[in-house]
Amino acid sequence: MESRFIELSLGSHIIVHGYDQLNKEITENVETEVFSKKLVAISRIKSVSEKYILTDYLGGRWIYWEYEEDFEEVKKLLLQK
């Protein structure tokens, strides 16, 4: 199966490591000063909102990435693939 990617400028993010005994998310906030261009595998994208793109990660974790592009631009990129 061929992997497809889109290029996005990603910045600060929230890593979800799992859940505690009360079913509350265990999160780690990572703050960055600048956005960095990254290639994101479309197969890893779970959802896109106006502020975050949610991707899966190693070990069953999830990452909510802030992105610099406009929501409509990201939507267009994904619909083209």
C-alpha cells in the first residue's frame, strides 16, 4: 500500500499518553516558538479542526498539533489525495 503525505507547518502540540484510573487523559503540553514544516502521513490523521490536527503516534498515543495553514487549505489538501 502506498503512503501518501501532506506538507504542513506544525507547532505546539499536546501528547495524549493514555488515561489514568479515573479515565482522565494523561497529557503533555509541548510549546514551540515557531512552526516547522513536516510531512504528515494521511493514514495517521484522525481529525482536523480549525486549530488542531489530531494524529496517532507510537505506543497508542495521540497528538493534537497546532498548524499554521488555514483550515480550508488543509481540507483542500486532504480532499485532493
